[in-house]
Amino acid sequence: MHVGAVHAPDPEMALILAKEQFARRGRCVSLWVVPAEAIYASRAEEAEELFASALEKEYREPRGFRVAERVRRWMERHGQSLPEAE
Amino acid sequence: MASPFPKPNETVALPDPLREAVGQLLLAMADDEVLLGHRDSEWVGHAPILEADIAMASIAQDEIGHAVLWYSLLQELGWPDPDRMAYFRDPPEFRNATLVELPKGDWAFTIIRQFLFDFAEKVRLEALMASAWTPLAAAAAKVRREETYHLMHSRAWVLRLGDATEESHRRMQAALEQAWPHALGLFEPTPGEILRVEAGIQPPEAELRARWEAEVRPILEAASLRIPEAEPVYGGRLGRHTEHLAALLADFQGVARSGLGETW
Amino acid sequence: MLTYRIHGHTVPVPEQAPPPQEGPEYEARLAEFEARIARGEKIEPTDWMPEEYRRQLIRMISQHAHSEIVGMLPEGKWIPHAPTLRRKLILIAKVQDEGGHGQLLYRAAETLGITREEMVEALLAGKAKYSVVFNYPTPTWADVAAIGLLIDGAAVVNQLMLAQGSYGPYARAMKRICYEESFHIKQGYDAFVALATGTPAQRQMIQEAVNRWWYPALMLFGPPDRDSVHTPTLLRWRIKTKTNDELRQEFVDQYAPMVLRLGLTIPDPNLRYDPETGHWRFSEPDWDEFWRVIKGDGPCNAERMAARRRAHEEGRWVREALAAKAVQRINGGGDGRYAVAGL
């Protein structure tokens, strides 16, 4: 679990920009943008494509291979307790 | 009569003249991607927002990665290796659409260009996923997965910048005026098209263009942008380029062609 | 521009004046604070801390963040010219990481009550410092390889130490950064070796780059201990856990052999291994030059700042557009505060 913050004008943009800042090396199943009043999460059906790089980017991994993790399906948009802040 | 296409686990060899025709398509696609990735990468360290810089760097890597994939397929069909293709050809040998060789411009131009290209790539890949030549279909499916993020990213930026302020609207409109005719050049038929269409490799470019317009027009309109009435800028698919390509390649190829070394 | 904050973290709003940094209550809190640090506990943003601790951290973390951002320029310059597709991809990824590190570090500094806008304004106004190393030019492709080995190597030595620090957000940012830096060094060394084992022209190019980057790498660790005014405080509060000179020695011990075993030379006539101590003896950098460069008089200070200012100015309309869009959306509901969590 990693947590962070991005400067962005709205939740969708935060997600789009955060995705590369926090999840470009994979190891991310779900990316949540948490506002005061709502949660904007990447859509379940896009998770597989958003977070599993289709083409090898081993060139940017220290061991030369991509961390192989299965991308799991998204949790529901509302009704999940928030992860602990870091 | 035996199918002209190898089964999925056979080698990728194709009989001529189909091999040559498929090669022309792959060449156009690879050249598009490598040059667009190069233009995108010129923003690294200079983008308007730090997070946008990081995102654009990923997009640049994706495009270059796609180019490597298409050049690699091309190599299996008998062309030289990807680095030789990217670094040791001269402007008339490139088959990219002129859209991707244009300078990066301001952020509006880069976003508009990326948007128009991303949706063109989407319709092309989706068509190629049904290609009768299975190695191409498989590669297209792989690349299509990465496009999801590109489409989200481009669409989000266009919808935000298109009508946010007077200045952003002005810049985005100017960018669209400049880019649109060149974007139409993405659908200029590449040599060998008739043969490829007959063999079920791809649908006609005119059909791809129609699908592309159906996708991009509503988004541009929702962003309050007016789509120009313009003639396409053709020539790229036949090796006729603007003066920008020579300048780009001088940068791109300078070290590799310096003679200082063979391997890096 | 809105900032999306970590859910559950409240960013401490600096009071108009900090509470008195003296007196019995302060002394009691300070004793407890120092006891926590001695126990190896992490200090978090909402914990009590002396103002001096906060100030030192803001200074250090923001300088570190600025260094990453400015550091994108000398190598980023070579992305368009990278001589193979693989090298191009690697370099884009590496410079991207530097931007990402800057982002993480700005965020860590923000937990102490400063905003990214304030930090960036200070940088662009020439009021904030950043690592001297990025004020040196990169005239050839080989400079990218030399930086990839020597500067990233020095950075890792420094960052591994910082990852043990007492301030939670900074230490955690450093851990993440260290992981990515291991990729940087691997690739830097790979490019370095490719040149060192290449044609005579390539060997000459990398040798000249080593000659340019060896002393800047030593400078990365900051002034010598005898001249480092901040070090005693930083050590006491475990913001740092080793001194500049200790880290400099670690770096030389690890990296001098890597360069020498490729048959290259290091521009230090006094460099030699001392079997009695098990360490390499070496010449200190020119500290006059160091102070001149850090004060703004290096070969590329003006160019780097001009590039950053230009990017900032040319991007202003974009930030304003996004802010205008945000206002259109928020429309009275919520306060525009968001956090990002990844699973």
C-alpha cells in the first residue's frame, strides 16, 4: 500500500496524473482519489489495462524484469474503509 | 488451396508480395510511433506541471515501445533491426504521417496532436486485432491495452483545456487548426493497401478515418472546439515530408551516426 | 491549483508565530522529543517538534526536491540524442524518476507546513539552493553515463543514510527513492561500461566525462564536516545519521575501484588505497569552487534557472486553465481537498 498526494484540479485528473507517479512500475491494483465527500476510483474494467503494462518495461526495473503481479478486480466504489494513511 | 497465412505457432514468414505490403504498413506504424514518442519526450523536464511531466514521459516511453514492437515484427519479415531502422535511414525513407514530425509546439499543440493520434491508433489497433495475419493481431491486442491510459489522458486534457479560459481555448483552437490537416494524413493509404485489404490484413484507410472522426468529433465539440474544414496533408506515407523531419532526425540520429561507436 | 491531501493527515497550519522555543514547558517537550528519537521512533507531521527541527527539515527536503527537478535538465538534454532505442527509453524513464522523486519530496516537505508553490517560487527567484552538481554542463553523451554511475552512486550512498532518518514522511520517501535509484545505477553502470569497453573514441569520451564528474560527485555530500554548520543539529535529531565526510569516504571506497578496474583514470593524483585503514585516500574537491557554485556562480546555474523559469512561465496558462476548470466543478461543494491512495 502506498499513499501520496498529487497537485491536480479535480479527481479525474488526479487519478490520471497520480497513476504514472505512483503506479508506473505496476504493483498497483487500485488507485483511489479520496476527496472530502466522494471517492473517485479507476473503473474495475479498466484496471487490468491501466495497471498491467502490456509491453515489457524491464528496462526500468533494477532486476531487469517487471514485478509480476496479477491485477485484481477493483473494490466497490463506495463502502470500503479507507486504507491507513502512511 | 493452402492458406497464405502461417498458423499461430508457425514462423512469421509471409509470401511476397504480401510480405512487402504488410511491411509497408508496419513501417508506417513504427515510424509514426517512434517520432511521436521522440516529440513527446522533448517535454521531459519542461512540462507545465510536475505530474504532467511524469505522465507525458510515460506516454513517450509507450510510443517508443510500440515502435520497437512494430520494428521487431518488421525485422521478422526481413527488414533490418529496429535501431538500424530508427537511426540509419534518411528523411525520404521514413513513412510517418507528417503530423508526428511537427515540433512539439506549446502544451496545447502536443495535447491536440496526442489526442488525434491516440484515437487514430485506437481505431487502427481495434481493426488490426481482427487481422487475418495472427502475429499482427496479437501485437495489436497487446498495444491496445496500453492505449486505454492514453485515451483517458488525452480526452481529459482536451475536455479541460478546450474551454477553460479564453487563452486555453484560443491555444487549443489554434492547435487544432494546425494539426487537423496533418492528422488526416494518418489515413493516407500506405503502398500495398489494396493487397492488404484483399488479404484481410486491415480494412481500408477510408474506413478507419470514418471511425476515427466518429470518435474525435464529439469530444472536440464537447470541448467547444471547432473542427476545421481542411484538405489533408498527404505525402508522409510516400516519404514526402516537411522540413521538420530533417531537423528532428539530425537530433535523433546525431550521436548514433557520429561514427564514434557501434554499440552503446 | 488544488492539492489533494492524504486522508487522515492534517497538514499543520503554521501559527502566526511559533510557540516560544524556550522555557520549562519547551524544555520538557524537547526532552521527550529527543528521547523518542533516541528510541528510534519516527516523528510524524502532527507530532510536537522544535521549530528548528521543522526549519531544518523544510530546508533539507526542499533543497533535495529542487535538486531532483533541476537534475532532470542536464540528462534530459540528451534524451533526443540517445543513440539506441533502448538507451532512449532508459533515459526517459530515469529522468522521469527524478521528476517523480521531486514530487515525493515536495510532498514530504508539504507535511511540514510549506506549500509546493512557495518552494517553487523560492527556487525560481534564486532564493533556494539545490545540489551544486547540477550546475555543471553535460557536453557529451558520455556525461550521461558518468552521471549515471558517479552522481547516482553518490546519491544512493546519501539516500540510504537518509532513509534511516527520524522524520517519517522523509524517511519513507527516501526508501521509495532508493528502490528506484538501484535501477538508475544499474543502467548507469551499463552505459558506462559500454563506453569504457567500446571504441577508442568512446573510451576517450567516457574518460573525459569522468574527469569532469568525479569532483562534483564528491561535492554532492556537501561541505566538509569542519565547515558544515548544520551537521551537529541534523545529527542530534537524526535527520542525518552520518556526516558528510563519512559518506564521502563511503562513496570513494565503493566507486573508485569500479572506475579504475575498467582501466580508466580518476583525476586525483593523491588517490590511493591504504591497506592499513582499508579505505581509499583522496583529495578533497575545490571548496572555493563549491561555495561559488552553490551561491549561483557555476557554469550552468543561469541556464538551469532560465530553463525552469521558462517552463514555469510557458506553462502558466495551463495551470490557470486547470484552476478555472476546478472552480467550475467545485461550485460550492466540498473544499477541493483530495488524497491519492494506491493499493
